[in-house]
Amino acid sequence: MTDAASPTTGGPRHVAVIMDGNGRWARARGRPRLFGHHAGAKRVREVVNACPDLGIKYLTIFAFSTENWKRTQTEVAGLMSLFRRYITKEARALRDEGVRVRFIGDRVRLDDKLIKLMDELEELTAGNDLVHLTIALNYGSRDEVARAIQRLAYEVAEGGLDPADVNEDTLTRFLDTHVLPDPDLVIRTSGEARISNFLLWQSAYAEYEFIDTLWPDFTRDVFAEVVAGYGKRDRRFGAVSG
Ligand code: IPE
Ligand code: IPE
Ligand code: MG
């Protein structure tokens, strides 16, 4: 039995978070949406640093979706600039705190400067193992699966893979998340009860928590409370508990 399929009690090993509600948080204060995104970015380190005490080894956060390009040019440019500044400013602290950072999503639409910063941060933190932080940037689950299948198809065409050997594990190996375990718990803030194209394949058996708190108000204590709630759930993976 693999890790992901073993019924367990206790805490989640991999938590994924849809960080939603920055815009509403700003609007409630009469401020522009980007003000909310900046407040949201400030929460990330606090949440990452809470992970070891909560027994969480993997944290995956949704920062920008393949659908978020539909927002105004001002907001998109502001977010891209925030990502660049965030990486530049936080890189050393993340390294010193034992955080290994990875990015998932399609890089083709991102600007070269941002891609370079992402590569450098992955490299800088590659030796760390305390917390594995994965940042989903220009990520969409359907896009990820389509890209995975394209790579798989090329491998078949080149003779490196026999179509008869294609199964769940093969496909999983082509996903952006191939080095990560499946999420045990997916949290979405801001009261929306939808997935918005996040980790669809990987979350087949995840527990979901939809909470009303807006992302900039998501403190370490709120996080701990949601994680404690997870411990009370009975994960059966299709079997009978007992
Ligand atoms: C989530 O907050 C952050 C991103 C999608 C980048 P939103 O910007 O979606 O905030 P709301 O949902 O409009 O409040
Ligand atoms: C999901 O939030 C994407 C991120 C948190 C990055 P959205 O705010 O974009 O999702 P919808 O539009 O409400 O579904
Ligand atoms: Mg939103």
C-alpha cells in the first residue's frame, strides 16, 4: 500500500491552499486590489513557518491560475511584479529557515526575469528538507494534464514508452507535481466552495476545508484550527473503516 492510500489518523503531511479573498479584503478597506495581494503575500511566511509544528512536510499554495490572465492588465502586471519582489526579498530567509521551494505551472507565459528568479530560488533552496513549499504560478490542473499528456505522447512517438505501459503511475510521472505526494488536505479561504482548476488529479482523495476567512486574515492560529479539524476526519479511501 502506498503512503497516499493508507488510512491514517493524525495530521496531514501535504496541505494545499487556494489563497483566495485578497481583492475583497482590500475592497472592505476601500483600497485597490493590489493592496490586498500585498497583504496576502505577507501571510505566506507565517503559514510556511507554522508547518513543522503542525507536522506538515509539504505545503502547496495557489498563487496565480491559468485563468487569472483574464484580470485587468494593471492587476496582472501588479501581481507579476509582486512575485518578482517577493522572491527577491524572501529568498534568503526561506533558505535559512530550511524551506525547499519549487514552482509548478506553465512557465511559457511568464517573463524571463521572473523565470530566472524562480530558477534561482529553486536552486538556492534545493538542499533543504524541513518544509517543501510548492508555489503554483500560472498553474491550471487541466493545462498541467494536457502538457503531461503531450510529453507522454512525444515519448511514445520516440519509442521510449510503450502505450501498453500507460497507467495512472505513468501519467503521474509527467505531471508538474511528480515529486510530491498527493495532498491530504485542501483549504480554500474566502467562502467560495469551488476548486478553480487546482490539483484536480492529485486531490482525488483529499479532504477539503472551505473557510470564510479571507486570505490576508489567515493567521497561524486559523491554520492550526483547520489542521486540527482534519485530524477528526475518517479517511477511508473506498474501504471500510475499522
Ligand atoms: C486570490 O485573491 C489571489 C489571486 C487569485 C491572485 P483574489 O484576487 O481572487 O481575491 P477576491 O476573490 O477577488 O476577493
Ligand atoms: C483561484 O482563485 C486562484 C488563486 C487563488 C490563485 P480565483 O479567485 O481566481 O478563482 P475564481 O475565479 O473565484 O474561481
Ligand atoms: Mg478570488
